[in-house]
Amino acid sequence: MKTRKQSYGNKNIVGKNIERLRKEQGFKQKDFIAQIQVMGCDMNPTSYSKLEGQLRSATDKEIFVISKILNVAIEDLFD
């Protein structure tokens, strides 16, 4: 597993968990972003990287869609 190039920010508390869960489930970032887009969220790679890196806030819609793709409860993104 690749290591993170930059340290995490403080804009959200779910980004680190989303990254961990995505990697645990074997999703490549570009494929994960494509699934987010298919589910109706307009997200580009830069925006997604900032979400995972906790450099921008996650919207409620993004959290909902990501939890569905990862097949986890929304609460699991906050643990």
C-alpha cells in the first residue's frame, strides 16, 4: 500500500476513514471517483484527493454516496 505524501488536514473527520476503507476494499482512486460520479455526485480527482486528505469539507450528499459505494453505515465513516 502506498504511503501518504502529505499529512492530513483538519477540514473534515471522514477523509482518513474513507481513504482507509477504500484501500481495504481494493478500490483504485480513479475507479472510486468514477463510481461516485455514476451515483450523481460531481467530483473530480483533485476535489476527491482534498476530501481524503482532509483539506476540504465533505458534503452530506458525498458522505451518503460514499457510504453506499463502500457498503458501510454512514457512522462507520466517522469512526
